[in-house]
Amino acid sequence: MALVNYERDGQVVTLTLNRPEKLNAFSDELVGALGDALHRFDTEDEAHIAILHGTGRAFSSGADVQQRQLRSREEFLKLGGPQGRGTHSSDLLTKAVNWKPVIAAAHGYVLGLSVGIVLECDLIVAEEGTKFQITETSRGLGAGKYWALMHYRGGGAFTMEAALTGRFFTAEEAFKANLINRVAPKGKYLDVARDLANEVIKNPPLSVRSTVRMRRHFMNQLSREVMFQTAPERLYLTEDFHEAAKAFTEKRKPGKFKGR
């Protein structure tokens, strides 16, 4: 089975994360498959807009903790972080050629790394009751990138609260804070995303892509600046991070954090 299903209906492409048994957790392989699917969309002449969603109970539970956060210290040092070589999620929407818009259509849960992927999409629809969480906060990785992306979208004071507490927040809260574009009724998030896509493709495609390119340029600048500033901290090498990741996989509460 493909990790990402690709389906085109006229000018609209639907990209479906297809790892439901793991709540679409992003392994290196899934990031790579999504990158390939986005490149196919970007270079297919008949495709003008894409909708990204997840199959099963959730959009995505975030990074695959077993693979990406339980690497050995030696692997972390070689890779420069939890991501595998060539599978950095921040590259998914910033390596385009034609800069076609992507709509995130979220439901269920949007956790950790997948919060970043959703926020990096050009438009966002979320089913009512969808729960978001920046899990990096409690894992000891820091939430600077997610703060920057939410701040970029105009999240205001809500952004700092979500980044520092790491609490769940709903689609309704995200809409109120200007983080997403639409809240969809239960079971209708793909329909609402398709309606939004059809509104966009009424316009001249090169005009749409010019706007997408400019928006992603500024978003990428901000995101890369945050990553550049936080990279020397190497939080993925700390004892607190290691304990939080182990506790998650062992389904227990982490021990007392030591600040080292």
C-alpha cells in the first residue's frame, strides 16, 4: 500500500496520508513519500490545487517517536536532529517549482510535527472538534518553530500560551485565533476543503501561484531563522528529551525533569 495516495479530479489533487494503523505518524519514509507526491502535484500540468488530509482517525499524530526520537546519540549527532537525512518536513512546501496552493484538511488529531505541516499549508480547513497539540513542548524539544508559524498567521497572545503549555486546543479555538480558514461540520471537512479549492481555481493560475510563492518565502524565512537560532541548543541530546521520548513509548508519565 502507498504511504500517500494521489488522486486527481479535474484540476484538484487529493493527497491522502495512508498510515492509519500509526495514526499517520510521520516516519522518514512517510515524509519522503509526501515529498514525492507534492513534487508530482507541483509538476503535473493539469493539477492546479491540492488538498492534504489523513485517512483513519486523525490527520496525524506527529513524528514517529519510535523511529525519529529514539535514535542513538551517535545518530542524532550525524543527522543534526531527529529527522532522517533528506526527510526534513520543513522542506516539503519550500522546494516547489510552480508554487501551486495546498489546502490542509484536518480532522481528529493534529499533533507535534504535523501541526507544522498544517500551518505551512496555504489554506487550512479543520473539522469541528479537531484537537491540536504542540507535543514538542512536553518532549523537551522546544516549540520555537511552532510559535513562529502561529505568530506568522496572526495568532497573537494565544500563540504563546499554546507554545508554552503544550495543551490541546480545538479547531474552534484555532479559527478564533486566525490560525485556520474554515471550521467544517463533522464528516464534512473534505467537502469544505473542495469548495474552498473550487473558489481558488476560478482565478488565473499564475496569479494564484505568485501569491503562494511570496507567502511561502516569508513564512520560510521566519521558520528558518528560528531553526538557525535554536539549532545550537541541540535539545534532542538532553536527558529531559530522552526521558520524555522513552516515557511516551513506554506509556508512562516521565520522571522529574532535570533541566539537563
